[in-house]
Amino acid sequence: MVDWLRAPAVRQGRAIMAGLLDPIDQTEAYLEAARKHPYGRRIYARITEARARSESVAAHDRAKGETRHGILDGVAISWKDNIDSGGTRTEAGSRLLEGRVPRKDAIVLSRAAREGLVCLGKTHMTELAFSGLGLNPNTATPPNALDPALAPGGSSSGAAVSVALGLAAAAIGSDTGGSLRVPAAWNGLVGFKPSHDSVPEKGVVPLCRKFDVVGPIAHCVEDCAELLAVIAGGKAADLHDATARGLRLMVLDGLPLDEAEPAPLAAFQSALERLARAGASLTHVTTDWLDQAMALSPQLFAPEAYGIWRAQIEDAPELMWQPILDRFRGGAEVSGPEYVAAWEQLVRIRRKWIKEVASSYDAVLLPTVPILPPDAARLLAEEDYFVRANLLTLRNTRIANLLGLPAVTLPTGHRGCGIMLMGHAGRDRHLLRVAAGAEAALGVN
């Protein structure tokens, strides 16, 4: 018997089309599951019951009249709490924004509504999206779906957990340095970070506009492809007959493997072996300038984030959790000339990547996160442990953000361990097709 609450979004959409699943019944089932789940209030910041019911009734009517907008019409999903929803509080996990109610939906949510998707509610997140661990003692910390004692990953923490625990068919979150891919990997899901500027950002509470991008977390690559088509506009990637055979894949050695724990390393090696057996060509490469790009991170992320939020933060710093406040204030230590020089150097590195690396491969492989989800209580209790764990958690995912690349994490079949594929800037649909081939080879979904 199918557990429809944990079924992929596209499978639900096809069942609606075939008359096997009613959008009203399915939406009610998700609403009830979220209300009754022991961790429901730690996952959803707000459940939008009235909106969900209204949208599900409209989807039901379209299904009966055979006028559905697309494959996801009537499918119910969750939304990260930094994505504006008209008339519903959107607070980005921060007491600084308590009571903030936008007048209208963000463009991405408006597009989803026009395509018939049902909005279940807003999910908890890291404060202002500035941590990869997913902890937020000021609002709520969602449990890791694999073990409630572990960190869920962030900043799209509630987004991932809502999908993993069967409280939404899929989720929309955001990614600045890994905020989609980390929680997806730590909760056994697929997370897709689109190319920067490929998805409209209007109506999304910013962290670093030069890196922020909205994207999906879901059960499979096909779900991500269809959701990306909805929020970005245009056609979904053609995944028909996608295969790993003949793919040219670069394995990025060196930095992404440094200080990695045994379990993520073993999961990565196992995934590489399955890809090779499926006919992919793997080439191991170490670059001598990747460290240069990573060293620019402190000069790029925090200064922009603090520049955007400085007034609100310094008006009421006591409202923030100290580790997040410290991360923001670190941006004040970088001068304007240092910030500009860092961007100039990063642009040169991106050009070198395109010239020397990107053109030769379909995708670049590395472990999504080099460590397993850490113990949440210890992270809250030990400041040094929190800082080190956060840096390691975001290290590998941040490479794609710095290089301006789309990236996707796939489950490896090992608990809490993902494999990441980085593609070519602006070629998101190609990466999704490559990822679909890799997903089939890995045999997890």
C-alpha cells in the first residue's frame, strides 16, 4: 500500500491526474499529520490551513474538469519562513522581524499558486539563514528526521524535515552557502541549488543577495526538476532515459576530503564505485587554487550580510542568538576595499574554473557534507564546537556558491551522507539530467 504522505510530489501529481488521489483529502491528511506530529510545532512556524483548503478545493475542481495546470497541480508543499506569503507572518526565524506580515506573495510562491500547488505553511529556519547547522533557540529547532537528538542542517531546516517526516510532499527553501543541500543530505533527501539569479528573489528575505538563491528539497530529482520549472519559469528538464553511462565526472580531491569523518568518506567512495559500475567515467582532480577561493569567504559573506542587516541588528542586538549575532558582526571587520578586492579575485577564479575545469566534465563530485549531523545539545552548550562544526558543515557546499554553480545533493544510501554534483553556471536543466542518471545508478530512490 502506498504511503501517499511520503510519496514523491510527481507521483502524487500523476495519481491526482489518474483520479487515484484527491487534492482535498491529501491536503487534509498533511494538515492533520502536521498538527498531530509530536515535533510539528518545531517544524512548522505557521500552518496556513485556510489557504491550503481553498487551494486544494480549486485543484480538486480542476482535476474533475480535466483543466489541471500541470503535473504538480494539487500537490501540497511547505515554504521556508523567509519567503513572503501575503497576509501570513514571514519572520525569517528572527525575533528582529517578529510580527512582520507581507502584503503579497513572493514571486516564487505566486508562481506556484498559479500552477495549482497547495501551500501548507511556513517552516522554521536558522535565524536570518546565517548558519548551516539548523539550530534556532529563539524560535524552534526542528529535529533531524533520522535522529531527533541530532542537528537537522540549515538554514532550510524545517523545510527538509517537513518532507522527510511526511508532513509535505516537497519544500521550497533558499541557499546562500549550502542551506538547501546540507539539510537535504542530513535528512536523506535531494536538494537542488539553482544557478544564482535563475530564480526570482523578489519577496525573499535576503541574507547575501550576491549568493542567495531559492530552490527545492524533495524525494527525488524529478520532483526538483518540476519544482524548479514552476518557480523559475520555463520547461522542466527532460529526464527521460537519463543514465550514468557515458557521463564524464570529475572527482574533486583535496580540500573537500580534508578533516572528513569516516562515514561520509565511506559513503562517498561507495557512491563513486556505483557510478563507475554504471558506466560513468571518473577522473580525480586536485586544483591548486580552490583554497584561494575558499579563503575569500570571510571577506564576502559576512560583510554583505551585516551591511544589509546592520541597522536592525544594532537597534536590538539582545533579540539575537549570540553565535549568529557574532557571525553578522564579523562582517564589520572587513573594509570596503578588501570586500571589492575579494570579489575581483573571485571573478578571476570563476573564469579560471570555466576555462580549465568546467568544459571537460558533465559534473564535479564531492561529499555534500564532510561530517555527520552533530549532537544538537552539544552544539548549544559548547561555543567552540558550534563554530568548528558550522565551518565544516558548510565548507563543501560553499564551493558551488563561490564558483557560481548549480549543485545538487543526492542520498548515498548511508544515513546522513550525501553526494554532491556541481554543474555549469546557467545550465541547471543539464545538471538535473546528469543527476537523474546518477540517482538511477546509486539505486537509493
